[in-house]
Amino acid sequence: MPQGHRSFGLAVRESGRTLYLHVFGEFDLSGVGRVEKALDRLAEAPVPRLLVLDLHGLTFLDLAGLRTILRANDRGRAEGFEVEVVRPAGTANRVFTLTRAGLELTMIDAPEVA
């Protein structure tokens, strides 16, 4: 059964050496390609020192979306940039609790720089 991608959204912005990805709506397999394409910026100079994945607007997160977030975190460890994940609300946040993935990530309630 196909997952709806009608409400997936992604906004990308940079501030100094920080790359912000604001992911909102339903982050499932249909949105993974767009997020991964935005993450390609991490391979360009100057390389950001901090990646903020702002998930506070998520209404749904499936395992494909979660794997994308975990891969970005692993890449940060390997390539020397920090990754912060802004905690989503409601059921989207439960995915981090139920899978224990939240223990591997730096989860914050709000980004320091708006």
C-alpha cells in the first residue's frame, strides 16, 4: 500500500557553517530522496560544521525516514561534523523512543539559532 507524500515538505537554509534542514509533514520513503539530495551539500566546500535536522513539524516518520536520519548522524561521526535533531512532537517522536534511536542521536527541543 502506497504511503502518501502529499504533505511532505523540506526547507533548506545555511547560516554560517550550519546547515539547517527543516523536514515537515510525513517523512516516509517518498521523501528520502529529497532529504538525501539536500544532504549532498555536506560534501561541498566549505563543509558545514553542524547539521540541524529540524523535525518539530513532522506528523509522521517511518523507518525509511529514520534510517536517513541515522545515516546522516553516522556520516557526521565519520566526517567530523555535528548533527543535532530537533525533537518532533506526538507520534513522530515515539519512533525515536520505541526504536531507541533517540539514544544514538543528539536530540534537542529547539535549535539555538533560528
